[in-house]
Amino acid sequence: MLAFDADAPVASLDAAQHDVFMPDCVASVQSSRRILIVLHQEQSTPGRIGRLLRERGYALDIRRPRFGDPLPRTLAGHEAAIVFGGPMSANDSDDYIRREIDWIGVPLAEDKPFLGICLGAQMMARHLGRRVYRHPEGRVEIGYHPIRPTDHAHGVCGELFPRHVYHWHREGFDLPAGADLLASGDHFEVQACRYGANAYGLQFHPEVTYAMMCRWTTRAQDHGPEPGAHPRHAHLEGWFLHDACVARWTDAFLTCWLAGGQKKAAPLEPAPLRLPELVAAD
């Protein structure tokens, strides 16, 4: 049986030691409503999603199992859980990877809202017995790529499901048995899915802000030779073209997801283009 710590007070410690946006995180800890945030790199942040949750009054209980933070035995003290992405693979043999995959059974068994983003979605698929795989032709998705929402996507929230989203992955995953496919792609079939009423997996990155994208594309190695990896300028240009729709959908999705159900509303038109979030670097 895995040993998880239900009450470890990591949110304020994590903010002080790892998160450059310490004032927001520390202030949010005063809330009695907590969201478990699982990150995989020392300097990672929850980006736009973290900001939207703090604006709603949630405390962000940030944990990094890769660096020794425990995961809770139960989510009785949390409203929801989000597992973000990272450069590692859900197929890796590291102990913390296997523990995280096993731990996903906690929110699923307790029917708590769960969101897996990129690696987090692949971990959910692995927990549910499905394959995580590399493209047979070596293709990747790095930058903005088109996706196709399915009929199931229209009932998720009152915003149009985005059709161009930001990716950074070399692996995909098969649809878990019993899950609804929300969006598909040309090279990696499963782009978004829902398992049960409250568990979602997204292969793309709705949390990415303009500032995050600038950092990712500056620090990354040259991905030019890989088919499906766009040059840096295309990433930044894509933000101006596509992020307004992604931002509106993410805001509406979080509201419906945290409510624990689906809001069946008529789709709305995408918002006008916005200036980049140059200062608010989540």
C-alpha cells in the first residue's frame, strides 16, 4: 500500500522555496478551499490556471513528488486536483512516476474533480490501463496545432471548445475504456477526454501564458529537425491568433469543472484578441 501524507502543509513552503510568485500563493493559503497542484520541475508554475484559481479564492497546495513532496491519502481536504506536464514520460520507471500513476486512483475513487494536463493526462491513461506511445513516424506536437472537437465537447461548458491549442509533447495516449473523446488530432488521436463526470485529460497546455511561452521557447533546445515542431516565431504568432479562445474556454471550463458537473449552455463567440500577458507572468 502506498504511503501518502494527507495533511502536509506544503503550499506556503513551496511558495517560499520554489515559486517566484510567492505573494499570490501565500495569500491564497488563507482560503479554506484547497486545490492540489502537482508539478514536475523545480521552477514550474500552474500558469494561467493557477491565477484563475487564486482569483476564485482557492488555496494552491503545490506539491512536487519528483523532489520528495508526498501526495495525500485522501482528497477530503481538497476541492480538486490538477496534475500538470513535464519533460519526463509516463512510461519511465522512476518510483515517483509509478507512485503518481497509482495515486490518480484517489480522486477517481472519491469522484473529486481531476484534471490531467499533457503528462498528467497520460498518467491518467496509464492508471486506467491504456497505452502511452511515441508516434510511429517520429512526429511531435510542439507549438500550436489544430484539433477537432467532438459532439461530447459541446456540453463541457458554455464556451466554444478551442480548435487551435498549444502543445509540447512527443507522446500520446489511447482513449481509456469508458471515456468520452472530446477532441481529436491528425497525428495524436486523443487530444482531450472525459472519464466519468469529473475527470478530464488534456493533451494540450491551456495554462500557458505569453510569458511562459517566451521562457519555454527560449530555454528549449532546437526542435527544428523534429516533424511537427514549429519554430519559435510561430509559437509567439500563434498566441495572438489563438489564445483568446483558449483563455475564454479555460475560464469557463474551470467554473463548470469545479462545480462537479456539466453546464449545458449555448456556445459563445470567441473573445477579441488581447494584448499579451507580458507582466503577469504565471
